Amino acid sequence: MDGEEHEVHSTSFVEDPQNVALSMLMSPKPVEAITFFDGTRLLRPRRTRLPNGSKGCEGALERGRGLRHMSRGCEPRRVNTEPGQPEDPETVDGAHGQEPDPKPEPVAQEEIRTETVRRLERSMGTLGTAAVARMEERLVWFRRMSAQDRSWIGLVAQSGVAAFVDWFRDPHRGRPAITVEVFGTAPRELTRSVSLQQTVDMIRVVIEVVEGQVDELAAPGGAQQLREAILRYTREVAFSSAKVYARAAEARGAWDARLEALVVDALLHGDREDGLQTWGSALGWSHTPVIAMAGELEDKDGGKVLEDLRAAARRLGHDVLAGLQGRRVVVVVGVGDRYPAAELPMVAVEPLSGLFGPGAVVVGPAVPDLGAAGASVRAAVNGLRAAVAWPDAPRPVLADDLLPERALEGDLQARSQLVEEVYLPLRGAGSPLLDTLSVYLEHASSLEATARMLFVHPNTVRYRLSRIAELTGHIPSDGRGSFVLRVAVALGRLSEIRQG
């Protein structure tokens, strides 16, 4: 009988559960029951591999349209007889003789993790040293840093590797505390020496060093586990780096805002001017000449308005200081030498006027440097206060164009400026010009009436009026010019009386 194919006989029963069970118990050989689609059941001895290597269960039993295949291990396998439908997914792998790879048990995973941790602990010093060496090789800015800063960066790299090993040891620990465990070892001043972009470069180098040694660091079967942990940890490092620099930027921004407000207040009140250059240097101030602007705040967040003004000024290439005083906004800009002196100050600050609230926007005169900016700030603020007396003033308007309103409001600087720029040149040119202007203004700007009062020809009056315009820059026949000249003459005469 050895080496021969044994024919297996089977006995069919009408579907009767009791007969099926009884036959299975009484059979001298192991039997199996097969049920066809039409409900008929078949009992036969379980077939096994015979000595000649043939498969005892291989083949097919077919009855009517129902079909049952016996496959590997004599386990029943269902075959879908309808066209276009896939086979039973539970048996596809078995049909091709491929078993799915079993996943490691949790205990095995923990053993792999423990062994990987041991290897990491032995390699911590080597990894940190390799990371610093790679930085020095690839990062030019790192080689240019001071020895102290490089040592701090090396300490941060060592702390990062040690913190990763400690976090990797316990997978249930949750998110790693990167800010404290890694960046907490570095001094706060390091954020000023190393930019955010440089920090990203360092993180990239450290990741490359560690990932390049994963196969040597991981225990057998733990390479994928270690790579996933590195990926998650470096993501947390990146987010924490951004958080550190964001906090530093917020702190620096808040400090800059307070210092800017202090500088603007000092410029407005004329005190502590000896510290202006120092404060300006701390804020990165370098451009001259300097121009001040003043306007009102709209009904919205003042901090947002200041940020918009700073951003717009920096886009124009200006240095900028901005301060909020109640509803009044004061901005000081350093414009550099990119504009012709004849076009200053209006051409440099006109693009910023639209960011102020409704109402007048007053521009102070251009001054040579930040130390002299107090005069421009005070002129702009006093002009803003007096601008209500000139409802039709342009926007923006020069503070010098508001001299008569400022003088009437009590601005001593405006009074002195009107006397020096208008009254004294007329007085120095001789009495005919000053007398002609006074009579002309008193007679409603009438040439004939002025000529009759002075007993001169009307052309003489025209010539004298043109001379007045050349000397003062204000036209007597113009409504605004006649107002400025009238106030200047009145102030000049009052000043002569006070001087005795």
C-alpha cells in the first residue's frame, strides 16, 4: 500500500444532522462534513498528504451547480461562481500560498524598545559630538560664531538627544516638553545670536545625523519604531522652536512699543533729549532727515492702527516710531536721502496719511536728526490742535501752513515764526511795503482805494504787492495769503510794543 494513491470513498446522507454527527463519531478515520449550496451534505474521511507527495484533498467535488474546493490543509474554501465577483478575501492569501506576516506582540515590542534605549544611551555623547561636527562642516554662520555661543549650541544639541532618549523610553508619556528640556538649557540671549532660520538649519543637521545611524542604533526589528519616534519628536522640536522665537518676538515687540512711546513723549515735551540717540540706536534708528506726523484715531483698535502705520512706513524704507496719546496718533519717520530736499516733507509721508482716522493729518517740518525731532513733533501736534480753525485744510497739511491758527491758539513758536518770516522782512524792506500792505488789507484788497489813500498810481500798488509776495511767500490778493499776512503784521506790531 505504500506509495500508492488511496482512493477515498465517501458516503452521502440526506441532510439529517443526527446522521451526520453519528457518522462522524463512529467513523474509524477522521471524517469531515461538506455542505453544498443546495443543502445536501457529504461525509468523507479527512484526507492527508500521502507518502508519494500527492495532496489528498486536492481536487474538486462537484454536484449540480454547487461547487466546493478543498484547498491547503483540507480546509473548505468557498469559491464565488458568479462572474466578475472576487473570491472570498479570507482565502485569497491561502490560495497563493502566502501567509500574512504576524505583527510583533506587545511584549516583543517592549523588549525591542528597551534594547533600542540601551543602544541610544550608549551613543548619546557620540551623537551630540557628531551633530556639532556636522554643523561646523556645513553651516558657515556656525563657524563664525563665538566659542561661547558654539558651546551653548553644542549643549542644546546634547540636551536634545538626551531628552529624546528619555522620552522614547516611555511611549505613554505623551508630548515631550521640548521648551523646558531642550531650550531651557540655553541662555535667553542666545535667541539674539541665533535667528529662527539658523535654528531650523541646526535642527535639520541634527535630524540627518540621527537618521543616518538609525540602523545601528535600533535593536533588530526596531528600525521603523525608532524612525517614527524621531519623526514625532522632531515635529515637536520644530513647533517648540517657533514658540520660543514667537515669545521672544512678542517680548521684543512689547519692549519696542514701550520704548517708542517713551521716545515720542520725550520729543513732544522736550525733556530727556540727551537719551534720544541712545534710545534710537536701541530701536535700530539710522535714517535722517526726520519728519513727524500727527492725526486722530478712528473708532477702532489703536494698537492695530500703530502696527499698520509701522508696517507701511517700513515698506517705504523708513525708520519709524509711533505712539498713541489718547485719541491722538503721533508718528516719527526717518526717510533717508532717497527724496529731494525740495520735495520734503510732503512726498515722504503722504502715502501714510490714509491710515489715520478722519480729520486733519498735520506734517511737521523736516529736521536733520532724531535729536532735533522734538521741534517737528511739537509743530505737528500743535497744528493738529489748531486745525479745527481751518475746516478746508488739505489732507495732509503742513504745520507751517497752519501758523496763523496755531498762533491764535497760543503756540508761541508759531507766533515767533510768523514775526520772523513775514513781519520782519517787510519792515526791513522799508515802510512803503508795510504801509501799502496795511492799507490794502484795510480796504478789502482794493487797488484803487489803496492808491487813493497812498496818493500813488495803482501800478505802484501792484508792484509793491508783488514785492510783498516775493519776500513773504504769501499773496496779498489771495484769501488765505491775506489772512496769514494780517495775523503776522498784527503779531509783529505787538512784539515791538513788548520789546519797548
